[in-house]
Amino acid sequence: MLRGQARIQKLQGNSAKAQALWFQAESLLRQTLVGQDGQSTAAFGHRRDLARLLLERANPQDIAEAVSLMQTEVKTRRDAETWGTYAGALFQAGQLPAAQQAIRQAIAVGTRDASLHDRAGEIEQALGQTAPAQTHFQAALKIDPQFDESAKTL
């Protein structure tokens, strides 16, 4: 909920409030990742949630941690959403071939998701693969004809 509120504040131009909400959400997520004994726990999905928060916040120093969190998460959770988040982290880290492999895994799961195809298009475009990029952008619009820049932002 706090991540969602932070996104709203960012969209409304209130970056100070967004940062405060992201900090609060990050603190709560990090608490779920460490047990009472100080050892890492297997909090199902919370690594992915923390990685998303780090990527949304868009601080360059957070990207490596987001990649690391997702490398761990895909070992136990191999759904389209996890692979898609991993691909996004790799993309932001500039690891384009690895991002391409991860997004292909996400799409291979079979979930019809416009945002996955859009991300695949962005990755292919960054790799200079214009035709595959256009195929993915068209697939995104076929899945959701309303998928445009404002839908991506939301």
C-alpha cells in the first residue's frame, strides 16, 4: 500500500512525500527479510516487492541490489511476474542480453500481459532489434488496446 501511495505522490509531483513513503515501505519490507536471529528468511515474494520498490524509486545505487534480490527470487519463484521484474532490473542495470533472456522466460510462462510484451519491446529496441521490438509492442496492444504511455505510467 505504501508503494502505491508513493507512486501517486510522485505522479502528483510531490517527490519529498514519495521518498518518505518509499523509505517507510522499504523499512517494513527489509524487516520481513531478516528473521529474529539476523539470518535471511524466505519471505515469499518480499524480495520481489523490495526490488520493485528499489526500481521504482529510481536511485542508481539501488539497481545492483534489485538485480541481486531478483537473482535469488527467480531460484524459488519462477512465475511471469518474477521473471518480468528480474528483466526490468537487468534492463535498468544495462545487462541487456540477460534482460532479454529473462523477459523471454516471463513470456514463455504463458501469461498474457501487455506490460511484459512492452518491456520485451523496450529490451529488443535497446539491443537494436527493431523488428522483434515492434512485434512485442504490437502484441502489447493486441492484449490491451488501451495500453499506451499513460497506462504504462499508471
